[in-house]
Amino acid sequence: MSEILRLAVQKSGRLSEDSLKLIKECGIEFSNGGGKLKSTASNFPVELLFLRDDDIPGYVADGVADIGIVGENVSVEKKKKVELVEKLGFSHCRLSIGVLKSYDYKDVSNLNGLKIATSYPNILSDFLFENKVRASIHEISGSVEIAPSIGLSDAVCDIVSSGSTLISNGLKEVEVVFRSEAILISCPQLSAAKTKILNDLLFRIHAVKNARNTKYILLNAPNHSIDRIISLLPGVKSPTVMPLAEEGWSSLHSVVRENEFWGVIEKLREAGAEGILVVPIEKIIK
């Protein structure tokens, strides 16, 4: 029987949606409807296991799953023996400390003597140790932000995206403890066959990541402006130049980072570029 790679993903939530989107963008077809707990891909040797995010590092460390997609904050907090394979560039968030708005907070030393409620005692403990802060940690799960208002703690340490949850509970963000994103982790002991499958998957992931925020640009320009336009395009070594039916004009085709392109668009127009098209790219193979 051929080897199959078992991939653990979060069974629900935003991280789950982004993880499954990445897998599908890699050209891997599978079914995840009807509350399934596992699904085998039809065109790639991988089986998906749908788990609670807190369980993924343990399943991977124990070899029940070979690899997993999980928030870096969860992986670090669980302290399981797994290997970081790849940072995936989505589901960004931060673990921050929040105190009551009325608290006169100036710097990290103001945390001394406070009781801090959190679902991430290990990450918080490391932060306090590194900053030589002596504070007590009260571990709770869920509804961390309400702890100060009911007298359970003086401060909280929890996941923050926009900060609106802290504000709605009368808190203010004062320290960023840890920055997180989705990561791909693996069991340290993969067979040679499963390592080969993982490398094939990474090849596809890299192709998808390389295409993010990268656009294919097409523009028309008079021939006498071509050298000037090429010099303006960021990171371009040798764009494709094709003559147009109208004599004295050419079409330039190239690949650029979208944010870099917008910084020079007016200069391109001033140099004579016309009919500029910016097209999204699905994959980039390097």
C-alpha cells in the first residue's frame, strides 16, 4: 500500500477556512462536508484530519498526524516536540496584555505584583521571565477579557486582532507578548516516503505563496520609452517586449509586486505607458 500523509487542520473557525483554502489552491481535491472528521484527497496522497486546534500539536508530536496547520501561538504554548516546517503567511494575530483603562500604565515594570488571567500561561510566563517581572498567572479558558471586571484578575493576556474586544470590556492593550501566524508543523520522525510527499506539498505551497500580492502587468508604450519604462518597473530583469500592429509601439509583459507597482504607476504613465492591465497570478513556479 502506498504511503499517505496525514494532515491535521482545525475543524472550524477562520484558521480552518484559510487552511482549507490554501490546500485547495495547491490543487488538492477533497470533501469536507457533513461534519466529517477525516477526508482523503482524490488526487494527492494526503488524508485530512479535522481536529480542535489545541489538539493538533499533540497529535503531530505523537505521530497520529504526520503534519498539521496550526496557529504558532498554539504550537508554542503546548511545547510539544514538533518541527516548524513553514510559516504560511495568514491568520496573523498577536497575544497581548490588557489592563483596565483607568490603570496608570507606563512600562512593563507596572505589571509587577499583578494577577494576570490568560489561556496561554507558558507564553506569558516566558515573557514575564524575560522582562524580570514578578506577577501571578491565573489560567482560565474562554472569556478571558471579563476577568478584571469581575475581580478575578488585574489584567489579561489574550489573543488580539482588532482590539475591539478589549475595548468593549473596559480594557486597553499595553504590551504585545507574542506575534503569531499559521504555521505548518511536522512530526520529527517521518519516513522517507512521507518526507517525499511533504516536499511535494511544500513545492505547491511555495508556488501559491509566491503568487500572493504578485501581479502580471501588461502595458503598451512607444518604442522610444521602453528603456525608461523598464528602469521604472521594480525588480524587473528582462520583461517580455512584443511589437504591436501599430508601428513604433510595443507591449511589455512582466511580473511585479502589487505594492511596488502602485508606487511607480504615475511615473510609468508619464514615461508613455498606456492601456495598463494588472492581472492576478494563481501560481508562480520557481
